[in-house]
Amino acid sequence: MKKIVYAISAFFLFTGAMSYGQEKQEETRELGHINENKFRQLYQEFSTPNMYRTASGAPGSAYYQQQADYKMDIKLDDKNKKITGKETITYTNNSPDVLEFLWVQLDQNVRTKDSKTPLIQPEQMGIADRPSDFAKKFMRDPFDGGFNITAVKGTNGETLEHTINQTMMRVEMPQDLKPGGKFTFSIDWWYNINNHVDGRGRSGYEEFEDGNRAYVIAQFYPRMAVYNDVEGWQNSQFWGRGEFALPFGDFEVNITVPSDHILDGTGVLTNRKEVFSKEMMKRYEKAKKSYKKPVVIVTQKEAEKAEKSFATTEKTWKLKAKNVRDFGFATSRRFIWDMMAVKVGDKDVMAVSMYPKEGNPLWEDWSTKVVASTLKSYSRMTFDYPYHKAISVHAKNQGMEYPMICWNYGRPNPDGTYSDRVKYGMMSVIVHEVGHNFFPMIVNSDERQWTWMDEGLNTFVQYVAEQDLGEWYPDAIKPLKKYPSRRGPADKIVPYMSGDQSFISPIMSQSNNIYQFGSNAYSKPATGLNILRETVMGRELFDYAFRTYSERWMFKHPTPEDFFRTMEDASAVDLDWFWRGWFYTTDYTDIGVKEVKKFYVSPKINKQAKDFIDSRGLKESDLGARVYMVEEGTDEFNENLKNGTVIDNSGTLKEYLMDNFTAEERKSMKTPKYFYQVTFEKPGGLVMPLIVEYTYSDGTSETIKYPAQIWRKNDTEVSKSLGTTKEITKIVVDPKLETADIDVSNNTWPSEGTTNKFGQFKNKN
């Protein structure tokens, strides 16, 4: 018997095959091409690292950011639905650049009568509008809710030249602001508050049948724009969608409201004893020590009593906040107010809810508990929540966030009943909006440019926090076994990924230019990160890298590249292929089983090898010892079987090979009985790990995850050769739907409606 030293399954692996291919190539030489390999690095897409932002994704040695500090006196005119303010801004230039002017955001100007925002929205004639919508469109004058700027002055009272361009105001300084310099100026303003229920505004008021209103107030003051090393001034206009890029600073805000109002907002309440009753103070002190259930500070009975009269006197609430990027507040005489403490790291944080009676009983049961659970989950995934409180405010049809405070929807029926849909919808929006404290209120990305860095990252952690919710409060998800998250798992993005690609934008699109905003900016990036965590990287590597990014960019301004680079830097996983496919293209995943072949060993040279040596003028003896394989079902196989020259893999293979190895080597050898070549195809453009479940004749199964790099040299199809001790009866690609595969009809072998074509035989010899 010949001494066999190694096995092959096809002739192209023989020495000389490459030179043979080169000869064939010379006959029809192809032209060169640009490198389109899916695994090429992102050098063309990424900016060059520099002293501000390093190649590792961390802030550089020269990283800087500006600071804007505010002192404000605000008055809410409840009778006339008007807000008036005087603010003093101290702007510190920490950049290495000389600034000739300053840019201030006037976001309320999106509501001026002459706003250009409605003019850029395509419209079609409605054929069945509701009367209110029809009247708003054709029969009413636009609401005039823009800023009325009454003064812009310097510290000496001199009027500063300024130019308003839609939602941006350029302020001219008496002299250029040098690096390290500070400039202080004041702005006086007022505007009419909008009804946020009518038009779905981000802030405003809701008016109830009794004439009372609940106010959720934000974007209410002229705010400094960001100046940074990436874009200079971020002074893109606010068209209503792309949210807000803001610098950090310290705030001192005095807010005057009717004396019967309850108010809370960003920052520490510095005059609590002046605005709280003695009973409220007692309840507050109790809440600070209550870790299991909320303590009611203002009861429903007290709120119902307050709503019956309208105070003519006023009260001023004073709030201070350090190192925040924005400020918001909520106020009403109809608010119920509850709080509880939650342990985050080594300190206590107050979880807080404010809601009118229309929110009960749902809100008193769950809002504050969900806030507490969210703080725990997000702190585990990122960093310990650094602020002293997090407030959830109930506002009809709302979902909006600011430092330490957010407004959320979810209202029971008038009789107090509510469906699971309303309940989980409320819980999810609270998780999401409280989560925005982390992204982008602390990890302060540019929402005007990259919505996904705000919404997508937050939606990903929201999914993790929702799944945690059942652990903290199991009653919240009864009778379900797990929280019914709408976004996160890969299979939930399939309908979007399956859609017409001409109506889909890459994730890396500027906010105002995104098609299918919710899916693109929220769902797809969140799903991509979940795939990275669960399928590509694993939780340990992903969580470490994600936390590293979060900690590196706390209270700073990261870019997408800072995120991409940090995730690789902290994990040693090259993810350029993933970022390119999932974030820079609209490709989709589609991977399937193309073909399965079964092989047997033959001591006789097979046809492929024979054709090869004949073409080279070689003899069989020139090849040395070989193991030849023939495919079951082919003419060659049938002829070999007839002649008795196919080895019975089930019993004689090891004996056939025994002369080629020592007794010690044979002890550690496996004894495969079945040999297969499985070819997988990839009609979809996205690269993904190849996850395959093999089921065997005895009913057992195993899943093998081939890394995404299996596609690095052939983006269309790849083959794997297998030697098994048990016959394969079924093969399934992506059995747990982990890769967002849009077409699973090609994922299974044998395909539905067919049977395994392979049979067994016994060698006649």
C-alpha cells in the first residue's frame, strides 16, 4: 500500500496549479480595478488623526471645547401663554483660534410666521383630512411663536450689532476674542408659547378642559452654538428635525411662575425651603431614604384642590446646574409629584416623576420605578450617572429629553384602564428619554449632523435596559417572559432592510437628508450594535469597548470616527468591514446554502487529478502519495463503486490509513465516516459571520460560527469541507436570526419540500 501523507479534495491545490492559472490568465488578461474588497480599511472615509482626535479614538493632547455659562431670569405668563427672559452669557474661548464673532441658536424661530421650514416640506393634497388638519393647513394664520429679541448688549450696556438669519444669530464683539479670552453679553427676549399637542412641538403647553395648563419648556432661550476642531461653528439652520449641538457650561436660572405651580427642572433647587411647604419637606426627606417605592411629595388630592383656583401671586424657583449642555423645566398647578432614591455607584440619585391626574394610575405605579431601573442599566453599560436627579414628566404625545429632565407620553383611558401597548409604550419612552441623559447630554455628539450618534446609541442601550427591567421589577412584564422590545433584535430590522433601497439612506447621512428617519436613525444603528455585541464581538469585548468610548467622551464632543476607532482600539477586533457595510451603505444581509456534496475516499486517482497531471505531462507517480476523493452520485463515483474502488468510510478508512502513522499518532486520530463539501452563497451585499447549525442523523446538532473574514477573498460564495462521525441530515444558516438576513428561503438544506438526496452504501470488497 502507498504511504499516504496528507489529504486533498480537489486538483487545484496541487503544486503548479497557480502557474497553470497564470497561463490561462495571460490568454485573456483583465484590466486593473479599484480595490472594492469589503475588508479594506476605512482610510478614505476617515479623517486623518491629529492632535485633537487620535487614531485610537480618544481625545488628543490638544483637544479643547468651548464653555458657555448662563445666568437667567425667566417669567412665565400663564394668563397670556407667554415667556419672557433676560440672560447673561459668559463665553470662554478655549480654542487656539481667534474668533471674530459668535453664533447663537434661536430655535424658536422655526415657529415664526415667516419661517422657511414649511416651505421645504413636500406636500400633497389630502383627500380625507380631519377638519382640524384641514383648517390648520388652509384656514388659519400660522402661529407666531418665534423669538422677539428686544436687546443684545455688552457688559457696559452698549448695544451689540447682531444679525438674525432664520434660526441663527451672529453677534459682533467690540474686538476679536483671543484664545483663552472670555466675552460676556446679555440678551433680552420673549415669545408666545405654543400648544405642543396641536402640532406636536418639542415643548410648549397642554391645555385641559378646566383651562389649566401643564408646561414643558425647552429650547426657550437663545443658546450658544458649538465651535470645535471638526467644523468650526456648527451654525447649520434648525429645520425642525436635526436636534441640537450645544457646549457645556454652568447655569443659574430663576424662574417666576404662579405661586400655586409645582416646578422642577435641570439643576439643584437652591431655595427648596422657600417654595416647599413643611409637609412637602417632610415627604422629601423621607423620599431621600426610600429605595424600594416612591414617596409622593404632592398628592393627587392636593393637585386636584390646586387646579380649582388660579393664583394671582407669583413664586420664584431657583435652580443651579454645573457642567450641563442645556436647561429645561416643567411647571403646572395640576402636577402630582413623587420621588425615590436609587443607588448608583457610591451615591444616591433621586428618581422623580411629575404628572397630571390624567396619567394615573399608570404613572404612579411605574414611572419613577422605570426611571430608577434605567439609571442602573445605563450606568452599568457606560459610566455612573453623574447628576443628582432624573425627572420624568408626563406630557401628551411627547418624548423629548434635556439634562436631568424629560417628557414622556403614555396616558390611560379616562376610566383609568390601559392596554399593555400603552403600558409598555410608556415604559419604553421613559427608558429612552431618561437614557438620553447619557447620549447626548453627557456624551455630547453633534445631533444636527449625526442623529444616529444620539438616537441610535441610545436606542441600543434602551434595548439592554428594557430587558433588565424585568429583573428589577418582574411585575412590570407579567405575564410575558421577556420585555417586548420593538427595536434591538436583528430580525426586527428585516422589513426595513428588505425595502426598496432607493428610499433608504445610509446611517452616515446628515440628519435633514435621512429617508425613513425612525428606522435609519434609531432602529438600524441600534440593531447593528446589538449584532456586534451578541454575534460578532461577544458581550465581554463589546461592553468593555463601549464603556471605554463612553468614559473617554463624557462631557466632550465625539464624532462617528471617535466611536468607530475606540470600539476597535479597546477590543482588538477589526471592524472596518462592519462600519462600512452597516453604516456607510444600504446593503442588506442574505446568506444561504448553495450546494452540499458528499465524498468518499478512493485509492484510485480521481478524474480531476488525472486531468491535471495529463495537462502537465506528468505521471501519477510524480505526485507522490495522495488521498483521492470522489463525489457521491457522479458517473466517476458510480463506476468506482461498481469496480470496488471506493473506501467504505464507515469501517475501513482508518485501516486504509494506518500504515502512514505511528501507533501513538493513531491513538489521537478521529475516525470520520462522512465527508462533505458545503458551499454557502451570499446574494446580499453585507458581510456577516456565517453561522451554521448542523443536525445529525442521531438528532444531535452543533452550531459553528465562521468569522466574517471567511468572505475576505470571495464575496459571493465560500465552501467548507467537513469530516464527521455522523451523517448530516440538515444544515441551517443563521438558525437564531442573528444577522438580519432578509431572505431565509435559502438558509436551509435540504430546502423545504425536498429530502436528503444522499444514500448510504457498503463497499462490495
